[in-house]
Amino acid sequence: MSPFWIKTFELLLSLSLLIFVHELGHFMWARIFGVRVEKFYLFFNPWFTLFKYKPKNSDTEYGIGWLPLGGYCKIAGMIDESMDTEAMKQPMQPWEFRAKPAWQRLLIMTGGVLNNFIAAIIIYAGMVYHYGEQYLPYQNDELGMAYCEAAHNIGFRDGDIPLRADDKELHYMTSDELLSIMNAKKVLVKRGSDTVAIAIPEKFVFRVEKEAKEGKPFMDYRVPVVVFDVQPGDGAAKAGMRRGDRITRVDSVATPDYSSFTAQLQNYKKKTVNISFLRDGKEMTLPVEINSNARVGIRLMPIDSIFTTIKKEYGLLESIPRGISTGCTTLVNYVKQFKYVFSKEGAESLGGFGAIGSIFPETWNWGAFWNITALLSIILAFMNILPIPALDGGHVLFLLYEIVRGKAPSDKFLERAQVVGMTLLILLLLYANGNDLYRWVIKPFMQ
């Protein structure tokens, strides 16, 4: 299966799970308080439905729509995306949303957000329980770190070892430490035997994100190119390379780490080039065919077989607080980054489904899949609680208004707010996906 279809499947599976969990939150609280749920759908179903089923003696129709842009839980007596205004003109029934006290309606509306946040915590806890946590301290990588072009432009050099971001000590690469570096005012690095201070400009994170969307991470470990195995039929196998070979040069250019190695291969697509490597302490050179994707068909030796890593195992009870800690840290970091959305650079960096799909790996990896799904669950929770009409946060805002004032906004006002909110969301969706189209289709074509 091609990388495109693998990423597409990962994206759809992840979003389907998160949408189901979100809508289940609304459904659960509605049923707890005796509110009738008329429809429970995964994906939207304008014009037609792929599948629907209504159990005997049930008030709820369950179904799957054809448009994978979300899902919905149609709650009786509530103005939502269905815009069923005729039902709101009928006499109020005791099993309707509008008949319940404000505090019950508040729990029903926040149920989806709570479920998404809890789901992220469960995923993080499950991952550390199953995989543990393995770290490579910066100091243990003898080659130092590799940096993207944006980092080079402000003073970072390949081989630099991060020491401190402002007042925070840096130990090993985590999302929290990466954000600390990108949002710091000054970063100290070890360069050879010297300590160098690098000033981080304001909004540096946007320069990094731009390259990250092109597959160039801000910072990564410099891993030597040591062969673990070769793909039969590809260039490395044909040339006779084998496990343990450590690649040192492509043609006459030194390639001490994987990033420099892959960068050099880009110059030799569909060509044959001399590749030098160490085998049992002796240097050898062989002509190797490079395929159209600038690959030679090798898999790298696991990093813990090359460098000394730190691994921590978690028991079941230990994994729960760790999952909570990771979930809270991820949410706080995302909220900190969200402020940049309202800048010019932030608007230009917005992406749609293509941008989300691009963060999934090209080959199936359950660890990466669950880690990304947990992150998306945090993002979905935060975005839904924003006080925008048509989102859960918009409903929560009006409910809080009702609790404070003792009087709910009129149905006509809520209907108009819902239309405005849905219009804004559709425009935002079109803009974000339009950005993807421009980056990956229109811009390359113009160049």
C-alpha cells in the first residue's frame, strides 16, 4: 500500500474514533438525565445515509454518514446543526433538552469535550504502561543534534547539544522541551568545548512549523547510518551491503548521520553512485543504485543499539498519573501555541485534513498512531470548548449566561447564532483546506 493511502487510512481511523468518543459523551449524559437522543451518527449524512439502524423500542436511530467531516448526536429539544426549528415550536416535553435544569444541560454539552480529554489521558497512560518511556539524553548522542534551515538561520549548528532554554534545563527530546526551545528568548548549547548562547526571535515557531510541514523537523538526533537490514531487490541488497555496515560517504561527500545521507541521495535519483562504509573496521566502497524516491533500501539499526538510552517502565497504577500529567502538559502547550493563530503567520500556517494527515507516519506504526490520536483528541477537546456558536463552547456560553441572568436567550437568537457559527466554521474549513491545496498543488505548479 502506498504511503498516501496508509496516511489516509490512519487519518480516517483516528478521526472516526475521536468523533465517536466525542458524540458518546453527549449521548451518555443525555441518557443519564433522561433526555431523548433522536440520532447518533458517525460522519454527516446530507441527502443520503450509508447505514442506519433503529432498535426495537428505542428512541434513537444509529447510523453512518458518507461525509467524514465529523458526526452528530441529535438531542431532542435543542437547537443544533440539524436546525430543526419546527420541533422547537411544539409544546415542551419533559424528556427534551430544553426542559432540563441548566446545570444538567451544561454537563450534556461538555460531555464530548470531557470524553476527548479523558480519552487522551487513557491513551497516554496505556502507551507508557505498554511501551514504557525510552529517552536518549542529548549528551549521549556523540554526534549532537541536527537542525532545520530555520534553526541554522538564527545560529544553531548541526552537532550542537541543547543545555538550557531560558531558565529551564534541557535533558532529552520531548514535545514539551521542543516547545520550550522554540518559545524561549535565549537557548544555551554546547558546541565542541564551548557554550554558545543563541537568541530566539519572536514567532520563530512559525518558521519551524513551515519546514515541519515539508517533512523537516526543527531538531532531531544525529543518528549514524548503520544498516540493520536491506530490502531485497533494492540498491543496497544488490550491491551486497549487510547488517552492521556503517555508511560514511556518498560519492566524495561525508555523511556522518542519516539526515546528511538522505540529503545527498536526493542528488542521485535513478542513478548509481559510489557509497563508502565501514565493515569490521575497514572502509569499503561499492556502486549502489538509487531509486526514484532517493532511497537505497535499508533499515537503520535501532537507536538503542547505537547509543545508551534511558528506559523507564510503568506499572498499571503508575501509568495513570503519568497519563494525566502528559495530557495536561499537552493541553497547556497547545493553548500556549494557540495565541499565534491570530497573527498573519498563524493564519498562513493553518491546515486542513491534508496537514493533519501529513503528521501520520508513512508506514503503519501503532505507537505513532496512538500518540498522534491522543494529541488530536486534546486539540479536538480544546477547539470544541471555544465560545463560538455551533461549537459546544458556544452552547456552554449561552448556558452560563442563563445561569447568571436567570433567563435563557430566545430561541430566535439561538437559531441565528447557530447559523452564524456554522457559517464561520464552514468558511474556516474551506480556508484551512484551501491552504493545503495551495501548499501542495498550486504553489509547486507555479514554481
